[in-house]
Amino acid sequence: MVTAIVLIEAETSRIPELADQIVNMDGVQELFSVAGRHDLVAIVKVAKNEDLADVISDKMRNLEGIVATETMIAFRAYSKRELEAGFELGLD
């Protein structure tokens, strides 16, 4: 499983419409409206790297109202629950 975090800059007036379109794309697990330099943040999870191109480059970036995107590919995933479980087993 490949996870990517996609930072999205959008035309302000189109954010609600874009959010609805993006969150319904295959591979998009979560979508956040955020404050700061970016307007939306999408969490994308797909089977392989090539699938990221389908979701992000071919579909998401072509939506009308998207100004720019920046994609970060996750190397490892850590969660509080997994870290606590590791400590309970005595792992360092």
C-alpha cells in the first residue's frame, strides 16, 4: 500500500465543489479543509506508485479550480496505537 499526502491550492470560490469531487475519487481516504498556504489536504492510499499517477496527475490535477498541488509520498506510517503496542511487547 502506498500512501501520499497531497497539498492542494485551489480557487477559493471552488473549494466546496472541489472537496466534494476529490473526496469521492477512488484512492482518496480522507480530505481536510485547512488554514495556511494550502486549501485542502488529501490522504491518498493506493496499491502501487503507478496508481498515484492515475489519481493525482490524471484526475485530481485536471479538476477545474485546482491551482497547484504538492505530493508527499510516505515512507513509513506511525500511529500512536502501533507505537503503544510495540512498547507493551517490549520492543525498542
